[in-house]
Amino acid sequence: MELSEMTARQMFEHLRANPARPRYGFGTRPMLINVDLQCAYTQPDTYVTAYETDPRQTEHVNRLAAETRRLGLPVVWTYVAFSPSGDDCGMFGTRTDTPDSLQNIKIGSPRAALDPRLDIAEGDVVLNKKMPSAFYETHLTSLAIHHKIDTVIVTGGSTSGCVRATVVDSLSRGFRTIVPVECVADLHESPHFANLYDMHKKYADCVGVDEVLDWYATLS
């Protein structure tokens, strides 16, 4: 195992400045997947499970959503929420059972609601997912195939959890996968940057949101 005295942030920044491999690059037909931008995770003044990394995250996501709609391509919003019994959370919900536990985000509850700062339009896809990846037991793969998608943009949270799971599944399904770094967030700095490092090295291109928006501007 290689040892390093760098922090996770420094490792990610060093990798971006000194890429070890070529990028996957952008394609021409993007699908935007916004992972779990719900109040349980976006309102730290209200919920202990919430976090903020970039204070302009929702603003950036809204711009990406508008650009994806302009192309007539899918904008997806996911949220996690469970039945009154919580049994649809399965093994994922067995480690704790407190009011803040995952399986106690109930369908229709304030914790399950998408953040009111988000611009969600008619025609967008809103999915109640049950597991970390947005692709798990949802119709996103068939939706992407129908729209001839070649590039998946992933935003949301957490970077180390549901974002990473969605990114790995996106690559596994053959899509170029892009993570705009200002558009993802996590509860702690080290897991956030460690997972950006890992995704950028293996599974995705983790780039600035302005670069992604510049690419959108070339599409019609």
C-alpha cells in the first residue's frame, strides 16, 4: 500500500492537476441525474442528517437541469423514502432505528421532500429510490437507451454514498459519466474528497461545473 501525508482534498487536487489516465470525455447526448437533493440531506439547520459543501449547489444544479431540458433530454430527480413499516429499506435499514435513521424517512414526509430551491419542471422524472444507486431497480437504463444517451451527469449527495453508487452503475452500463464537483456534497470533508479522488481516477470525470456548462453550450 502506498503511503501519503497528503489530505484527501490534496490527493484529489493533485490528481486533477496531474492526471494519470486520459479522461472518458463528453459525448453528445446527456442525461442529468440529481441524487437525493431532499430536505433530509440539504437543510443542515433543520436535520442532523443534512450537509452542505458548496453553498451554490442547488443553483448550479438548476442551471444544468435547464440546459438538459433545452436539449429535450431527461432530467432525473431521486429521493429516498420508505413505507410506514420501513421494511422496503431491507437490510440497508437494520443498523440503527432512531427518528433520524434512513428507514424512518417516510413517503410524503418533510424529510423526503425535494429541496424547495430546486427548479423541478413538468416532464422531469422524479423517482423514489430505495437503495444507494439511482439505477437499482429503476427504469433509468431503459430511459437512457430510449433517448440514445451517451453521457450521464451526476449531482447530489452524498458523494461517498449514493452519488458514488450511481456513478459506478452508470459506468457499468456503458455511459460516459461526469461529476461536476460543485454539485455534489457530503457530511465530512475527507470522505467527500477521497471519493472524488477515487471516482476521478477510475469511474468518472470529476470536473468543474463551468466546464460542464461550456460543453452544454456546444450542444444543440
